Amino acid sequence: MTALLSLSGVHTHIGRYHILQGVDFEAAEGKTTMLLGRNGAGKTTTLRTIMGLWRASAGSVAFAGQPIAGLPTPSIARAGIAYVPETMAVFSGLTVRENLILAARDGALDDSRLQWIFGFFPALKKFWLSRAGSLSGGQKQMLSIARAIVEPRRLLLIDEPTKGLAPAIVGALIDCLKEIKRAGVTVLLVEQNFRVAQEVGDDVRVMDNGRIVHRGSMASLAADATLQNRLLGLSLDAHQ
Amino acid sequence: MSATTDTGAALPRPKIDFAPALAPFLIALIAAPLIGSTSTFITLTFASLAMGLMLFTMASGFTLVFGLMDVLNFGHGAFISIGAYMATLVFAPLILWSQADSLALNLGVILLAIVVAAAVCGALGLVFEKLLIQPVYGQHLKQILVTTGGLIVVEQLLYALFGPDTIPLGLPTSLRGAFHIGDAAIEKFRLLAVVVGLVIFVGLTLTLNYTKIGLLIRAGVENREMVEALGYRINRLFLAVFMAGSALAGLGGVLWALYREQVHASVGQSLTVLIFIVVITGGLGSIGGCLLGATLVALVANYAGFLAPKFALVSNIALMVAVLLWRPRGLYPAGGR
């Protein structure tokens, strides 16, 4: 399987803080790669650096074989990368429809694709003309993900989509992520919920102190409680 | 594909906040018995409406620029002054149109002045943004210093080009005088200013709500980083908004010059404080708030000027303080600000 995204020796400074300290990893095309690690390990910074929201101070980021580090964020987005931030960042003053119209950059909304999205996020259809600011946290997360997939993208960067959500909504998001995977989209997913990671992840990269400290398959990490404890300080049993 | 849970509980019905919109009516209700004469009240109220819509025209660009890019442009008044001088340049060679006893020719010269002022100010806005604003994105203190410097430079250039004296600018023949409803006088030019202001308000509202550019501006006011992450070059959008805001300031300058029937290089600087009060009172980044703030400022200025002329000097500051005590973010701030 070829790598769609590859980072090599990426360093990122935010002010005087040296957050990413030589990140190297690849995300295989068509797979869901989990980016795990404790709080403060540098996962969000990695996604924001890929997206060009923070500049890499050294190293290279390549997408589909083309270097993208240093490109402005809109160019990176137009290359085929969608970003779902941890904060969801829906436009609260705009309706659900208007949020999706903006995400469909180059044309009208595709009805069949909308129906596909409504299949796993029916709330978005129900509240189509409601302001995004009036949605619940879970519905905002659905909208944020829908915005990323309303047009075909090659790579999705998703940051902690299940954080703070009720279990029923987490289930809906897992179904959505599996559906996105079936559609052949490559996903780089930051997630603290190990059950979610286990259900949707193909590969896993674990970060600590701004570096990748483990690479492997999600299945092998899920099967190795000792490794989980060592890398993540958690027990899978405790999260089931 | 699996249909899943969370069709969602019914959303709370969006609460429409009418209270700020009622403020102008409340002020008028309070002022009416104090003024006493109905005709004087009508005359003052209509004059306020006209002044308010002219202030709105000048302030709308400022509020969008601040809302979209967090840029404090203290040089906004420079475009008002330039617009006013453009009016004198257009009126001078077309004095026969202005003095003709023809409404069409009279309106034609005003329309031409508006077009020229908007075009020149829009183009100068491009230069101003590239030279002064772009290097200081995200640095409020430097923005204040640089744009204030820009205002001073423009003002001095206008003195150098047009001289230090006030230039008279007579109203076209058909727009002199007033319509009378009973004893109340509705000045013809003020009626035109109301129409122009309302057209601009409706145009801006439709653009912001029913076009993709408008959606982008509204989204950019809320979260410009996410707009960029969706693939839009917000700096280009900002440049367009800045140029449009400068053009609107120039247009407002034409109306203000005709309203005062004179032009002076300091007109922009003197109006800048008023525009700040309008924008802060109305809520940053909001066109509806800007219109409401401008109307309130004009009503309070006119009523106070009639009832207590000495108080008129501080009436708008008092209004702003009162509004901020009631609504610390202004009457109708744009999302999140």
C-alpha cells in the first residue's frame, strides 16, 4: 500500500515552545491511521502542521508525493485534504445548509452525496435550516465531519471527534468513520477513546513528547495490553 | 450504510432579541413629550434618520473590516475626506447640471460624484491595505499607530492639494428646500440620503445573506482560520472587503459633504470618533448592529442638540457608555465577538 501522506523530520515551534521534535510517519492510502498519545504529546500540533495552520520549522510534509510544507492553508485544502478540528469550528451564525455550501467549494451541493451523509447523520437533515450555533455538541460534531466529506477529499484529518460526546452519538460517529473508510478515503484520526480507535483504526502511530514512539497495526496494539500500558498508560479493559 | 441514532431532540426555538431594536423607539418616546411640538419632533426625527443612514454608510465598511480581519483601521476617515473632495471635483465642471432646473440632471451629477468617489476610494483602499495594513496583521497597537499616521498623511496631502480653506459645495437646485407635512419640514436632500442609505443597507444585507461571498464574509467574521482550512484565500476576501469598505466611506463622504454643503480635509478625522461610537454601540462586525448604532447616535445627537445643547457634546459618549453597561458587546455583535 502506498503512502498518501508522509512526514519526515518535522519540527514545529509555537512561540518559544518546541512542540514537534522530529516527527516521522506515513499514512497509507485508503487506510485509517490512528494517532494516539497522552495529552500534550503533539497530536493536534501534528494535524495543524500538516494543514499549514502552524508552520513546520524544519522537515518535510508530502501529500500524494508533492511537498506541501510551506504552502498556504487554502492550497493544502485544495490539494484534497479536509480538516475537522477538535473544537469542531462550525460557523454558528450560519445554518447547517450554509455551513455545507461553504464546504462544497466549487459548486452546488451534490444531492446523492448529501443523502449518503444524511444516512448516518439524520439530525443534519432534520435541522437543515437551523443555525449551527443552536445544535447540540454531538450534532455540531456531525456537521463538522459532514463539512469535511460533503465533497470527495483524499485525506481527512480528524481531531478527537468523540471528545465529550454521549455514547449513542459516539456510535453514530464510529458508523460514519467506517463508512468513510469503505468509501476508500484515507483518514488520519487523533482519538483518546481507545474503543473507537480499535474499531476504526487500521494502523497506529503513538506520539510522546513531540515524537513518534511506536508504529504498527491497530490490531497488534489492541492485542498487547503491556504495550498499551507502556505507550499510553491505559488498559484496554478499562475502556470497554 | 447504516442509519444511526441521534436524530436529535428538538432544538430550542432560536430566541430573537428584540430589545435592542426597540431602543430607538424608546428614545423617541422619551424625547417626544420633552420636545413638545409634534412638527419639531417629526423634523428632528427625520433629520436623525438621514444623519443615521449617512453614518451607517460610512461605518459599515469599518465594522466589516474589523469583524473579518480584526483590523483597527483608524485611517477609515481618510476615505470620507477623499470622497468629499471627489464630490467637489465632479461638481465643479458640471455646475450647469447642478444648477439646472432638472431633477434628472441634478441626480445625475450626484450619482456621478458617488461613482467617482467610490471608485477612487476603492482603488486607494487597495493601496492603503497593501502598504499599511498587510504588514501589521494581528498587531493592534501597530495598526492604530500606522493607520492613524495614514489618516494624518492623507489629511495633509488634501491640504496641500486643495488648500486649507473650507470649500463650499452647493446642493443641486432640485434638492434645495424641504417638503412640508403640516408644520414639519422634511429636507429634500435628507430624503435622498435616507433612500441611498437604505439601498446600501438592503444591498449589504442581501449580499451577506444570499451570496457565497456574503457567506464567506460571515463565516470569516466568526472563524477565519476555518475558512482558510476549507480552501478559501481569506486575505483576498479581506482585500475585497477593505476596498468595498473604503468605497462606502467615500460614498458617505459625498453625502456628508452635500449635507453640510462644505468640504474640509478634517471632515474624516472629525467623523472617525462618531463612527467608532456607532460601531462599538451597534456591536462589532454586524451590519444590522451598525445601522441600529448609527440611528441611535443620530437620534441622541439631534434630540440632545435641541433639548440641551451643552449636553449634545457628550451625548454620544453617554449613549455608548449606557449601551455598553447594558450590552457589553454592543447591541447586535456578529457571532462570537
